[in-house]
Amino acid sequence: MVNVPETVDAYCPKCKKHTAHKVERVKKRKASELKQGQRRFRKVTSGYRGFPRAKPEGREKPTRRIALKYKCTICKKSTQPPGRRSKKFEIKE
């Protein structure tokens, strides 16, 4: 389990120094129906055909990638570093 504090000292590329950052978890937004991949997927799955891709072998991964957004308290610029994997995640006050 990963416990992350609500505010952390991190490097701000705009201020060019370490400042206090507010931590926020990023939620996945709804996928657009107008993207080419989604249009192709809808076309292939429509009608009497089956699913276009084979089911993956093995089992589901035990962890999920947690995406965090760091917002600078001084200049309000947000940065999003690469996600970290963990089973459980919590932001502590």
C-alpha cells in the first residue's frame, strides 16, 4: 500500500526550484467515439461478427498503474510524472 501526503516538495520546471506541490490522483476520462480506432472497433463488432481481438493469455496483472498530478502552489503549473504501480493507494492529509 502506498501512502502519499497531500502536499510534497517537488521540482517545478516553471519556477526552476523545489516548491510545495499539491498531489491529486488522475482519473481516466471517457474515450472519444470519434477516434479512428474506436470507429474501426465499432465497425468490426457490428453485425454477426465476433470480437476482433483474441483474449489475452494468462491472468490479469496484480497491480494497476497509479497516475498522479503534482500542482505547484506558487505558479499553479501541473506536472504529471510517469505512473507508479501499486495494489492499494491512498492520499494522506
